[in-house]
Amino acid sequence: LHSFPTRRSSDLFGLTHDVLFGSSRPSAATVFPAEHDATSLTAWIMVSNTSDEAVGHIDEARAALAEAHTRLPPGPVLTDVYALHRQVQALLHNGRQHPRQTRELFRIDADLLAHASLLLDDIHYEATAQAHGKTALLCAQEAESSPAFAFSAQAKSARWHGVRLGQRTGARHFLRSADLARRGLECSAKSSPVRVLLACQEASASALLGDASRAGKALRDAQDAESGVTANSGLSTWSCPRPRQALYALSVALRLRDADEALRAADMADAGWAAGDPWLYGVWSLVRIGSGTAHAIKGDLDSAAGQVGAVFTLEPPFRIS
């Protein structure tokens, strides 16, 4: 066997023992943390370009716009929604906040972008609506908040895209709409009004697919979800009070060619308004049109004309296009 000379650690790789393995001896150059290190970090954490109160006001404005959606034409509401979105973006881009404030701003912006998606679909900006729905989902993920509003907006976009393509070509979009609504339902808070809306959206898309079983189950899920909802004014675009639920039931019945069930649903909507449920012009218009369609299916053209004609009593900006 050959013997090899023992090499000192200082010879290994041309480095000393202390460099390779560290030194146990204190060095004169060692710098210990000072009080300033902690206080400067504290100051950095405390710096913010906004306040909790300001973020709270932005969130209140977001909620107010969600209610304005059900009372005003889509164009002016979209203008205000986007102005508030730009305000949130300015805070996120041009300064810094406490991490919890940043998450809250992302949550607010997720809801604003989802709302913008709904409005863009209303004025037939389909591709832009889809892009905003996707970005809303991303913001919700950044905020670690519920993406239920984003899923609702995406479900609406997919459904309308399918409608515009036609029954046969649009089938895959109806399926996607139903699946997106189900995902939103599964991730939403038990007390949130949007759960009712999401279940109704699943029912509507399922009926367009001709899946009567899934549509019926989703309508029952909507009724179950309503029992758990708290603090619901019924005015928000994300809520689904009884007349709006009845509208979805009417739509499902028409799609499944059950005119009698459609008329019962229209009666439920009218009973809800008579009992004091919020009157929303869009829901009322669609109920009248749906009721007219059901009467036409049954051959009662005079009643059909009366129902549809009522819609033209609204001012032009409020009419369904």
C-alpha cells in the first residue's frame, strides 16, 4: 500500500481551518445586534400609505356599488366600480401597507373585478368580462379570501358565451358554467348570500344542458343555502332574494318546457314583491318576459302580450337588451 502524506487543513483547497469549519474564537470584527436594528424594523413595519379606516371606507363603497348594480343601468355603475378599482390599485402600486391591509385591499379588488366582469357582460364586452373574472380569482387567491364572487362572475360569462354560440356549440360552456358555480358554492361561507346565487346559477346552466336532475338538485340547494344566510338586504348583485330565486326557477322550467311550473315560479316572484322583498328592475323585467313566454307556450297570446308589454313601461336605459 502506498502511504500519503498528511496535509494540514490550511492546505485544503487553499483555505484555512477557520474558513472551512468556522472559528470558535470570538473575533474583534463580530457585530452584535443593536437596539436600533429592532426599532428600525418596527418603524418599517408601521409605515403605511393608508389606514384601516381608509380601507374600511373603500370596502363600504364597494358594497354600495354592488347594491347600486340592481337599481341603476350598468354603464354608470361600471364607471364607478372602475374608479374605485383604480384607487385600490394606486394604493397597491404606489406605496406600501401593513400585510393585513394589503390582503384586505386584494380582497376588495377581487370583488370589484368580479363585479366589473358582471357589468361588462351586461354591456356585451364578453372577452373583457372573462379577463376580469380571471383576474378577480387571482386577487382572491393573493388575499387568501373566498373566491366565490369570482366564480359567480366566471359562471355568468361561461353561460352567456354558450348562449351566444347556440345550444349545440355552447354545451361545453354550459357545463363549465355549472361546474364553476358549484366550485363557488363549495368554497363560500355558509352565511354568505352568494351561496344562494351560485346554486341558482348551477341550476340555470344545467337546464341549458338539458340535465333536469342536476338543475332540480341545484334549486333545492339554493333553498337550503337560504336558510343559513345572515344579514342579507337582498339588494346586492351577489344576493338572491325570493323573487330572483323564482326567476331562476322560471328559467329552468322554460328550458325544460314546463310552462305550468314556469307560471308558478312567476307567481312566487310576484308574491315575494307583495310581501316586501326588494323590487329589482332587471329581475322584474325577466320575470315578465319569462311569464309571457310561458303563456305563449300554452297558446294564450293575449296574456303573453300583456306580460311582455309591461316591460316597455320602463325607461329605455333599464330595459333588457
